[in-house]
Amino acid sequence: MAAKKQSYGDHPGYVAFLGVVAFWAAASSGNEPYVRVLAGISAAAAALHLGSLLFRRRRDRRSAAAAADR
């Protein structure tokens, strides 16, 4: 069985890094307001994507453990 090649967007560490960078840009008072709003939206999207990645990873591990028990 060939391993699925993952993109950087599929790694929780990279998504968390993007979220931190976006949150930092949103909190920075040196940026224009529209940049801060877009960075806040990006931070929220990264947080949602990270949550979905972690949920999917946990679900896959549980299903693999259940299959191994059979």
C-alpha cells in the first residue's frame, strides 16, 4: 500500500504556525485596519482547519485501533 503524500497544509504543526503568524499580524497595531481584519479571518480559518485536522487524525487512529482489535 503506497503512502499518501501529504502537503504542508495537512500537517498540524504548519497549520498552527500559520495561525500564530496570522494572529500576530491581526494583533499588530502597525498594520492597516484591513490587513488586521484579513489576518484575523485567516487566523480563525487556520484554527478551524487545525481543529478539523486533529479531529480527523483522532478518528483515523480510533478506527485503526478498532480494526486491529478485530
